[in-house]
Amino acid sequence: MQESIVETLKNMKSEQNLTLQQISSASGVPLSTVNRILSGQTENPSFRDVAAIVAASLSFGLVATVFVVARIGLIAILILLIFLFVIAGLVRARRTAPLRVIE
């Protein structure tokens, strides 16, 4: 069974944990219109409004994805820097340690 436009929009809203206000602000569609569309009160919403709501929902998902990737990237960079400092410290310590003669 094919999902209706309203059901698809509702699913996008819930998957992204968006409020009606967030969708309205990001899409430029008035809050009352977003509310009427998602509640099913508007039988034939305009293509422009639906496209704007979909674009806004997708952009929130993209921003969240970029944020997570950026955080993971930042953590990876920090771990790499710590690793390099530890290696540099070991190399420096090894250079200054006296040589032992093995008999």
C-alpha cells in the first residue's frame, strides 16, 4: 500500500524529532499551514509547500549527520594528536636514556 504525502511528512517529522515551529521556520511555510497539512486538514496541499517542508526536513537530517561526522572527525584528530605526542615523548626519552651494553 502506498503511503500518502501526509503520512510521509509525518514520518519525516518524527524521524528527525522536529517540531512544527522548526519545520515552519526552516521551510518558510506559515506555522498554521504546516499544522493543517500535517494534521490532514488540507486535502490537496500545494506542491510548493510540500516541497519546502520536505527540503526543510531533509536539511535538518543533513545538518545532524554533518554534526555527528564532524564530532567523530574531531575526536579522531584529538586521538591522533595524543598518539603523536606519546610517540614523540617516547622517542625523546629513548634518545636521552643512557645506552646499555649487553654482554
